[in-house]
Amino acid sequence: MPDDVLLTFNAGSSTLKIGVFELTAKEPRNVGRGKIDFDQSPLMLRYSIGQDRYEKAIRGDNSGQFVSVISETLDHLLAHLPGRLRAVAHRVVHGGMVFQEAILLDDAAIERIEKLVPLAPLHQPQALRAIRSMKTLRPDVLQTASFDTAFHSSQADAVRRLAIPRAMHDDGVRRYGFHGLSYKYIVAKLREIDRQAVKGKVVACHLGSGASLCAMENGFSRDTSMGFSALDGIPMATRPGWLDSGALLYLMRTGMPQPERIEDFLYHECGLLGVSGISGDTRALLDDKSPEAAEAIDLFCLRISGEIGRLCATIGGLDAIVFTAGIGENQPQIRTRVAQRLQWLGIEIDENANSSNLTSIKATSSLVKLFVIPTDEERVIAEEAAALIA
């Protein structure tokens, strides 16, 4: 009898990433992946099922015809798979103070997610329209939601608090943290690789176009670099990371008074792109010989190493560092520069292992373990969904 099919939808501000899983008796088995880039015209669904790769034009668009986009996507993907579509599992960026674990979606849950849109105005609506499109097209199919903020609910109140009036904190203006699905996966993989390390004090570095760090003890989040929004922490491709609020006041007084303009500026014009004036992609900056490119890379690595130091203060030490996501997994130069700035912690990197992107990259003399572990957020979403519908 064919296995049921589970799809994961990871809706970003400009892309829809899709995971295709078969619900076997043991665990979800990944059999394919897909992606739609909404900045392209016409839209194209690029996906793989097993070893086969496909590219299909999508007639719908990224606005009023989004239901059509989802409908065509389902038709293309499911044509290659036996079994019925049992469930669609969604990544939802913000769970606020309401959602601290994955949930089955019903009308009441969707309404509560809608109320959290002001906390993540660029990302939350993207997940909601995918959820509503599926509800319209296939009301018979179960839907679940996994939240990027949920992993960080184990943090102490003092860590999550901003130095603002208590009433505002109680209303939800607090540090939440993101990339929680990635960190949950890293904990599971590190437990397989080094059971002793995962029990200790670990800082995981999720370094991609969006980037954050998370301090963990025994696999639980204790602190993270991102705070109230995904703008906080270390510099990213086009986001500034930590920014003095006085700088925002200055911008508002000197020609940028509209919130929408400031939002676009902070999300799309800052970070490595803003510093270099060249690109937000570290690969391009590492290849570029200009002083502006070098300065952007230096700032990126300086802020990462500095944030690791701050996180060590929260957890009271450091046993291991994990590098993950696109930059963390694939760019040895960045890992080297971060490690060099942390030699005062007894960190020494094995350059041969590092240049080969091996799992363990610590030198024998290093007092801290160093790992490179590819992340897989879609697998976490699928596993959480499978547990809910079992």
C-alpha cells in the first residue's frame, strides 16, 4: 500500500520552499524538494522527486491569484507520487507568547496566528496565505504549523526582557528569537554526532542571508542574538543587526519619517550590502578585492565572535560551537576568521578539516569543540507534523 504524502511549506518574503515526504510507519522520508521564487516572472516551480528534476511554469501570480499558484504546485508535485496527500505542514515565523510547540491548524488557531501579524509583518502573511489557500483547495487535508520562535520559549524571563516599562513587556514587546526550527535540528544531529557535547554549553551559529546565534545548555535554548524581530543581532545580507535606537530617531528626523520606508530600508538596504555597496552575498564579497568588501566581511566576523562572547556570559562557559546554514556550512574562510578572533577562549581550528567542510574542524589543541552541521528545517517541520497526526 502506498505511503501517505506530507508536504512542508516554508513561506518566506520572496520564496516558497517545499519539502516532499512520504509518511512511513517509522518516520517521514524525504523524497523531494521544490522552490518558487516570487521575484521571477513568469513564476517557475523547480523541484526534484528522487533523482529526477523538473521545471514547470506557474500561471498564477504572487498577489490575487495565489490560490492558483498553490493549486498548480500541488498538481505538479503529486503527479509523481503514489498515495494520498495526508497533510501540509507550515513554517510560521512568529508564535508570539501563544504558541510554544507545533499545532494542528483549525479556524481558531489560524485566527490567533493572524493576530500576530504585527510582530512579523513581512513573513507572517506569507504563511497565512499558503494556509488559507490550502484550506480553500483541499479542506479534507490536515494542516499543521511549526513556529520559529517556539524553541526559544525555554529562555529565562531576564534574557527575554527589554529595558522598557513592564506593561509593554507583558503586552508582548520582548525578545523572542528566531531560526528555532534550525536549532532544534542541530540539537538532534549533535546528539547523534557527540552525545557528550550536546549535554554541555553550545553556541550554534546559523549563518545565512538571515543570521543568528543561539546559546544552548543540554539542548535547550538559553539565549539568542535575534530579539523582538529578525532585524536584531549580527549583521546579515541586507539587515543591520544590532542598531542603536537613536540612529532610527535620527533617520526619522532627517528624511525617513514613514514607518514603511524605514522598514524597507532596514530589511533590504543595510547589512553587508549596505557596508560594502557591492553585495549582501559573502561569496561575492570574499571574491571581491575592494576595501569595502573586506570591511563588510571583517565586520561580519567581528560581530559573530563578539556575540559568541556575550552568549558565553549567559550560559557560563563554552564547550562547543556549531556552524550551520549556507555560510556556516560552506564557507571555510568565515569560520577561520571567527575562530581566529576567539583564540582567547582556547579555540583552535584545524585548517585541513575546515577547508574540506568536515563535521569536526577543531584542532587537537583546541579547548572547544568545533562542528559543521548542515541544517534541515523542513525535516523538523515534517517530524513535528507527523507526531501531531499520528
